[in-house]
Amino acid sequence: MSNPPHIKPCGDAALVIEYGDTVDAALNRRVLALDAYLARHPVGGISETVPTYRSLLVHYDPLRLDYADLSAALLEAAAVSGSDSATGTRWRIPVVYGGEYGVDLAEIAARHHMREEEVIRRHSAGIYRVYMLGFMPGFAYLGGLDPALATPRRDDPRLETPAGTISIGGVQAGVQCLAAPSGWHLLGRTPVRTYQPGREPMFLVEPGDEVTFAPIAADLFAGLEARASAGEMIAEKVQP
């Protein structure tokens, strides 16, 4: 039987319901199942829920909801929501690896005593789970990285990394939509925009989805990026 979650305050207008402290698909499914349950059975006074790897952040109006009452309601909801979250979509995302598109590929290969081609093979062979979106719009935190590629984050984070960066940090992998600072290692770039205002859907991937990566030649990048800029999703839906 699964252990019951724990609730902790998060300021005066939010709380966190925690299922564990590890990156684990089973925990994440429980988080997403609770999030979906609350969407189907809304609690008056809750303004937003934010799923993470192993917890759900719940924002609420303290003038309408008491912390103790909300905690009790969430524990009751968690007991009945189970762990069956909806089956997500699997996306195939094209990536140009190495060179100017993935400036850390050679360093990662040397660190792990591999050829660059082997790093690419291992990274693109994975089936990654989208555990959460965060840090910035469209940044997908992925689990499922080949353990042989796990690498501590950089000691000297960069002040800016390009939009579309495909990176790894620790045991995590990521898809970065917007240019931003990062301490992760850059393996490649994708023309896919996981976040694009004005497009439907605005967010391409959602927690519970899966992602695979398809290596492509560098001379294809500009054309695909232009299509993505025009609103095409570029990424393909594939059957599990």
C-alpha cells in the first residue's frame, strides 16, 4: 500500500502536498492523479494547482479557506484519487546534436569516456517522462536519462543559453524553450517550441507526456525553425 502524503505550509496562501522525495514515475502519477481529481472536483477557494516531480503546490484564498480544513480535504482527495493519471502523448522531437548547437557534447563524451556518437545514441534512445514544467514557460523537466550519461551540473552556470536547448543536469534531461541562464550541459538544440503564445496549444508538452529525440542534420535546422516560428508544432505525435 502506498504511503500517505504529507502536507506542509508554503507561505500564507499556499501549501504543498508531498508524496515522497525522489524522482519516481509512480510518485509522479499520484501527483498528476490528484491534480486531475481536483480539476474534476473543484474546491472553492483554490486558485491554482502546480504539479511537480513528487508534490502538488496548491494556491488558495486564506479568506475563504482555512489551512486545516483544506489540508483535510486534500488528504481525503488524495485517498480516493489513486495513481491512475491519464495516458499522455508521446512526442518525437528533432535535435541537432553537437557543434554550435550542443557546445558541451564533446566535454560530456570525454568525461564519460565515450565517443560523441555514443552519447548521441544513448541520449536519443531514451523514452523520457515529462515530470513537470517549470523554471520558465515551456521548460520540460524529463526523467529517463541513461544513467551512464548522468552528470553533475556545471560549476560555472552560463548567463544565457539558446532557445531550444536540449540539456542534461544530474539525472535529469530537459527541453528549454526560451533563452535563459542555465547550469546544465548543452547537448543539442531543437527547432521545436514547447511554448508559443498564440498557438493552439500554447504548451506543446504536458506533465505525464513522453518525449523521444530524433537526431537531424544541422542543415535542416533553419528551415524547421522558420516553420516553428510560423506556428507549426514540428514535433510528431507517435504511438507508444
